[in-house]
Amino acid sequence: LALTGTASAATTVADVGHRGASAYAPENTLASFRLAKTRHADYFELDVQQTKDHKLVIMHDATLSRTTNIEKVYPHGSPWRVRDYTLKQIKRLDAGSWFSSKYKGERVPTLDETLNAMQGKLKLLLEIKNPSLYPGMTSRIATDLRAHPYWLGTGRLIVQSFEWSSLKTFHKLLPSVPLGVLGTPTTGQLPAVAKYARYVNPTYKDVTSGYVKSVHKRHLKIFVWIVNDRTTMRRMIGYGVNGIITNRPDTLRSVIRG
Ligand code: G3P
Ligand code: CA
């Protein structure tokens, strides 16, 4: 009965590849985004940050050391912050070898390269990462998106951030793009959130069936993160979430297909 109850919801759950298909390829690289498509995601998720020369690059951490070989290339550059390096310097880095020798030579992509490479392939969940560290980044992202009008077509893009003030700024710049607040707003905060956002995207750990109902009551959708196991995927689908962000989009696809 539980499975029957989830069947119709399951068909509408969005499968979002977190940092691409990051269980199988180096996160936030073009290889990872392309693999998310191969592994049957609907969306790929990425994190945007800004270089010293104000270029938009795809990187999760505020520093480059975990997911590139920067400590070898610039041994005296500690703490290797994204904001302290130019795009030219960052392009010298290998963003694949830390994950597997198979991905040696993979580069840190720019937002522009990613928008070009993934056009027509998957939908995009774009996270504005750490905007308070990067004055002007939110409006640069809007400008970059305007230069790629494909992504502004209905249903192709959601923009999210943990910094809700950045979303309010973005909403004024590109009001047609649906926004998602990352985190877990209280039910009392939902009416204010609904004024500019269409999605609430919390950790699955905070989510109950009642919380999903409260979000839906405000005509908001809910994408939960980061769910990598089948049991939790099934539980979230049973709660009626609209999307699941996962490092394993193929696993989620097989759960959805039953
Ligand atoms: O998409 C949700 C998720 O990406 C938020 O956490 O740390 O992976 O950016 P984080
Ligand atoms: Ca993210």
C-alpha cells in the first residue's frame, strides 16, 4: 500500500544530480555534469563563485585545495581561496586527478562554458555560493544568464542560495527565474519566502510529512538534499517532495521507476 501511495508522486519527482553525478565523477566539472545526463538526471546542480578578476567559476568550497591540485601548482598560496586567484591561474589547475586518474586534466569550468556545454541537455539548479564574499557576483550571474537566453526559457533553470538576501536581489534583476531558498524556513517564515521564491530546499534531515504539507499549502515546491540511499529516497517520495538532490541520480531514477 505504501508503494502504491507513492507511485503517482514518484512520477513527478525531479531527479537532481548534486554537483553533477558526483558519486562517480569529480564534482562541479563538465565531466560530472555530462555524466549526470548519462545517469538519467533531470537537473544538474552546481555552485558558482568568483575569481580575483571577477570571473564566474564552478566550485563548491571557498578554497581550491580539496578539489584541485593547487597546492602543487602554487605551493605558497595558502589558504588557496578562489577569490585570490585569476581565472587564468585557476585554468592551470587539474580538477579531476584528486577524484581518479581517469579524470586527469579536467578543468574548473566557468559558468559561461557550462551554460554553453549543457544547453539542451539537462535542466539546471544553480546555487549562488557565498555571495557575501563576492560583491557584485549576484548581478554578474544575472548578466551571464541574460547572455544565454536559452536558460531563461520556461522550466529550464532554478536559482538557489543559502543567502536569501542575494535571492531577493536576483529576483529584482531577473524576476522570471524561479528561486529556491536553501535551508529550512520555519512555517511562520513561509509567507515571506513565497513573495520571491517558488522552492524551499532543506536538508532531508529536517523534513517530515507535515513540513512538506506546510510548504505545499503556501504553493511552494520542495527539493531535499542530499539523499543517496534508496530507503531515504522512498521515504521522501512518500512525503510528496517535488525533487531530490543526490550524488547518485541513477539510483534515484531506478527508485522512481520502481
Ligand atoms: O543543492 C543543495 C546543496 O548543494 C546544498 O549544499 O553544501 O552541497 O552546496 P552544498
Ligand atoms: Ca550546492
